[in-house]
Amino acid sequence: MSSRPLILLSNDDGMNAAGLLALASALRRIGELFVVAPEHEQSASSHRITLSGPLRHQELGDNMHAVDGTPADCVYVALHLKGLLPRRPDVVVSGINHGPNLGMDVIYSGTVAAAREASLRGLRAMAISAERGADLAAVAEHGAGLVQRLLSLETPLSAPVLLNVNYPKTPPRGVLATRLGRRDYVDVVEARVDPRGRSYYWIGGPASAHDGAEGVDTTAVDQGYVSVTPLALEMTNAQQLGFAERVAGHEELKES
């Protein structure tokens, strides 16, 4: 058995994405790397998993594997398909995403979902994204250093570690631990007509504004820093439990 840490790498931009290949090259220098990534781009697929159809898997050599599913599918298959990995990974990394995943982007992001799927399984995980125009080779080298530091630290016992890392397009001024900010988009549905006269739609518009508050990821990246944001799996809004009790009404249901 190898004494080097086992690293599982995935993404949502697809097996041939430049960000994935750059990060794979950097991570191979710090551990035993297995890549299990979507066969084709799966951006904004969130945490969807494929339950209504088959998944197909291709072994491409050099510990590279393609799955014709979502990023969450890829991590699920990697962790549970007997014989694909030689042992349980020490860390799961997702990226480098071509574009940032800031603020509420984490809800839609397939990159973050791949890391979250690992975290759900009790593994430490990191999603890495970069603004378009960033030097992907430099991001990969620096990101691999963050992964190495994550591997060297004793992690908290309270919950699995899930980190969302974002790089600015310019050489970073430093690295900051942050909270999620807010990133607003232009909400639009554009109606078009195809050559056969049938209607179709493009949804979603460009980012329109960033949260400028101190200590949040959007501000950090806007100011040229790398943001490192810890994400939680616990989604209960404890502040609204009292309101939920009012909705529930304390009714006792009678047996029929």
C-alpha cells in the first residue's frame, strides 16, 4: 500500500477541461491521484444524481476515469464502485472550475456538489474555482498547496470539512478565510423560435452585483484575494424553529 495520500479529483467542466488537467498535474506531485470526472460538461448541475437511467464508465488509463453523469454521480461511483479506488480517499478535490463559485453560486454549482457529495460521506473535501482569465497553471500549483495543508491538519470532530476556494483572475494578494457573500444575477427568460416554428427558451443572465461587505468571499475575490469558505451540510434554520412550531400548530393527529 502506498504511503502517499490518496486524492480523488472531479469537476463539472468535463474530463478534458483545462482546469481539471492543470490541477491533476499539480496534485500528482503530492499524492496518489485518481480522476473520476464527467464525460461531458455538467455545469450548474447542482447535486443531481442519476436514478432514472444507467451510468456508463470508461477507464482511460493513468488512473483517469470518465462517467457519463453528473459531478455528484462521479464521486458516488468512485467511492462505491468496487475496485475503482484502491482504498478510501484521504481528500476529495473538485475543480478547477472555469469561473467563480461565490455566494449562492454554491447551490447551483456542480463543482461544489462533487465536493459536497464527498463531505456527505465523511471525507474532507475542497472545491476550487477561478475567475475567467486566471492563470490556471498558477492556480493549480497554489491550490495543490492548500490541499497539502488540508491533509496535514487535524480536522474538527464536529463535522466533515468542506471548503469552497475561489481565485481572482489577477495574481492573488493573499488568502483569506471568508463567509459566503451575495452574488446577484440578471434574471431573464429569453424566448426564441427554432427553424420549425417551435418556441424555446434560454434562462439566466450575467452577474449584476456583488456583496461588498467585509469578510465575505465576493469582496475578497473582488479585492484580489483567494477566498477559503467553510460550508456546512446542516441546513436546518434554527432561528425559525419557533415559527415552524406556529405553522405546525401542535396538532395531535387522530388514528383512523
